[in-house]
Amino acid sequence: MKLTLWHNAFSTCSQKVRLALAESGRDWESCEVNLIAGDQKNPDYLAINRRGLVPALAVDDVILIESSVINEFIADLAPDLKLRHDEPLGRARERLWVRRIEEAVHPAMGAITLATVLRTMMLQRPRDEVLAEIAQVADASERSSRLEIFEHGAETPIFRDAVKRLVEFLDDLDSTLTTGTWICGERFSLADCAAIPYVDRMDRLGLGVLWTSQRFHVARWLAAAKERPAYRMAIEDWVPAVTADMVRMIGEANRPAFLEAAISCSKPVPGVEAS
């Protein structure tokens, strides 16, 4: 069985699939998609995934899309690892976390990344070019959100609502981790694969203070995740140092706005002020 993955180094959905692949020990062929250059809009890639999203996995001649579906397939390829729970209640808990990350955490992190890292890059380009690109977004709601974030960045209600969802996620994650090493107990699972890229993204944006001064279970969980060989193989090895440095710098520049929004919707972070 030949596995070919179309993915992007910094894409959170690509990272969670690479995590599952690394955990499974399966060999796979890499096809990187440069999202900044617009490779996802090329006809050749649209023939693979007509939505123009990453990742996509070819299993011999069959194409699978949607990262969570791909991860379930990968888990089924390596049943001895038990990345999916055997008993119904454990599997239901796992799927609830994965679904929450898909429906709430992913779009929230997308808004945060757009308002910080991507907006910084967009502002370096001709304004008319960026506006024309936004105008091509098919979905009217998404098009409106992108335009508002481009124009106003972290000052938009969209940004503050995204921060609120991420803080609620961290609070619930910390509470869940009081009862086990990993999200669904003592065994690393697809729920952890799904969550790690988003907490890692917050960490790379310089927001680790949200769990180093409180939410200590999240801090312990992330440290344990980074000790796994799969983390290096799936995330660390794929993010160039120059990209990591740029993201950290942009995150630090936007840190006051993020913390102001976070503190307004959560318990205070000891020793941390918004500015």
C-alpha cells in the first residue's frame, strides 16, 4: 500500500495528519503544497481536492480528504497502537474532542493566524492585489470576515471571539487532563493528534503564558507531547527556523491584544497584564 500526502509545513490540519502517520510508523511520500504561493489553487491540485484544502492522502489510487477522516484511516492501519479507543464510551469522548477542534478551535485559530501572521504578510503587498484576492473567496461570510480582519486585525470582534473560544478550549482541556496523562486517559489517541497543533501554534505565537502561570495540566501535556518522537517528525522538523522566528516575532507584537481579550473572558493570569 502506497501512501502519498499532499500537505503544508505550517498547516495545523497537515500537522495532525503527520502526527498520526509518525505515530503509526507508516512510510509515506511527501508532496508539499505552498499555500502562500497559491499552489492549492492550481488545477493539478484542485483535481486532487476540489476544495483546494490540505491535507489530502492518496492510498494507492484512492484519494482521502478531511484530516479527521484521514487520521481515522491511519489509526485503523495500525490497530495495535490503539490510537482509537476500543470501548464505545472512550471512542465517543475522543470523537467529541476531535469534532470540537474541527468546528470551534480550527476556525478560531484560523482567525488568529489571519489577524497576526498572515495579515502582516498581506500588508507588505499592494493593497489592490490583496483586496482582489479576498474578493475571489466564494463564501460570502468568509469573504466578509477576511476583509474585516485584513482591515482591522486584532481590533475586530472576530479576533476577540476567536480568543474567547481558544481560552474556553484551554480551560476545558486543562480540566480534562486532571484525570489522565492524555486527553482520553492514559493512552495517546487521535484526540491528542488533533489538539497538539493548535496548542503548539499558540505556543509559537508566544502565548505559553496562558498555561505556564495557570492551566498547569496543559503545560505538562504539551511538554509530554513534545517529548514524543512523532512531534519532532511531524511538526518540529517541518517548520523552518526562519518561519518559527517570524511567527514568534509577530506573535509578540500582537501579544497585548491577545492577552487583553483572553483576560476579559477568563480568570486572571497571575503576574500578566494586557500591556
